[in-house]
Amino acid sequence: MDCRKALSPSKLPEMDYALNPYTGCEHGCIYCYGPGVVHADPSTWRVVRVKRNIPERLSRELPAVNGIIGIGTVTDPYQYAEGRFMLTRMCLEVIARNDREIHMHTKSDLIIRDAELLSTIKGVVGVTLTTMDDRISKMTEPGAPLPSRRLEAMTVLQDAGVKVYALVAPVMSTLEGHEAELMDAVKETGVEIVYYNPLHFRNVDPSRMMRMGISGSERAEDSLVREGRLRGLDVRHVFKP
Ligand code: SF4
């Protein structure tokens, strides 16, 4: 499909514009707020639509734009479709040519492919990590790469000179008792900043999580902050300074 605009205004912190090369997301996270944000049918969210003309649109829009471009604000820019269509990469090439700043989110190690390109672009990348347990990951983020691959992505990006942070979002009750393990793993990648965000049900259908007995957990949030700081990590709430 063709898009009419590449960029839209973003309400997320630290981002002025949103860029999403794909509509829909194959990762199928049970806590996904994407369909709620863009008023899409959650039952077809895993059917991905590809904005084939987005790099060209972006080239035309960028000269008139100043500010931070959030990439992957609604869908993962490195989901599997990106391996075939490379729209995120093409958009990054346009951004690099125009010397603009980005703030990107992903939970896919496909981002390793673009580490060198990303190292030439101003900005920061957040890699989402919500658990160290493959079973929990498969249950809550069934289509996404496993935690070990995301940790590898953090290491590679960090080594390439890209500014990276770990994004523990959302913090679910499944993390209780495993916060230290997760902070140890992040520390080992060399990443020094961790953002976290509580689980909320705004724009989310909670029924699947409720059936699985998953809820938010202030206890896990507190413990995450404590364990991270014990290891010298800078742990911050996403929406607080
Ligand atoms: S990666 Fe993000 S957009 Fe994709 S399903 Fe998970 S929460 Fe939704």
C-alpha cells in the first residue's frame, strides 16, 4: 500500500514525529496498544501492511521538518517483514542523508543488520526486554525474538557506537523474583541506561492477560529500580524525569 504521509506528530516523550514503515505487527504481544492507538481491528493486527512508498515520502517531507523522529512508535520497525522489504533501512538512509535525529524502539535483533548505519545517525535506540524466561517471552510476545537475541542486539549496537538503552516495558507480574537476573543480563551488554514502564490497560484488551493471570506489578518495578541501581545502572521511569 502507499501512504500519503511518512511522518505524523508524536505525543510520546522525547519524540516530535512518528515514523512507522509498517501497519500491523507480527510479534503479537499480548499487551500491544498499537491497534488501540491507530483504531485498528486487534484481531487482524498481525497482518502486516507495507508502506512501500514511505522512503520517497520521507525524502520529500524531511527538508521541512526539524525535531526528533520516533521510529517504531506503533509497530516494530524490525519485525520480520523488514528482512524482506527493508523500508526501515531505506528510511534510515534518508534520515542519515538529511542529518536528522531519531529515537527508535524495537524488540528484534534484525536491527544488528543496520548497526553500522545507525552509528552514523544522531539519536538513541531502545531495545525492549520484559523477561529473561523464554517460556514467558513465547507466551507474552509470541512472534518476537527471544530475550537472548535482544541482548545480543544491545551488545552489538553498543559496540558499534550506537546509544542504546534497555526498555523494560511493560513491567508485568511475570518479572517478580527475576529482576536481578534481568539487570545482570543488561549490565553484561555494556548498556548503562534502563527505562521501565508499568503495565497499563489503556488501549489494550486485558482479557488474554487476565486469563493467563498476568497483571502489572509495583513490586517488580521497585525491585527493578533497586537491583539496577545496585549494579550502577541508571534506571528511569519512561514518563518521569
Ligand atoms: S512489538 Fe510492539 S507493536 Fe509489535 S505486537 Fe509487540 S507491542 Fe505491538
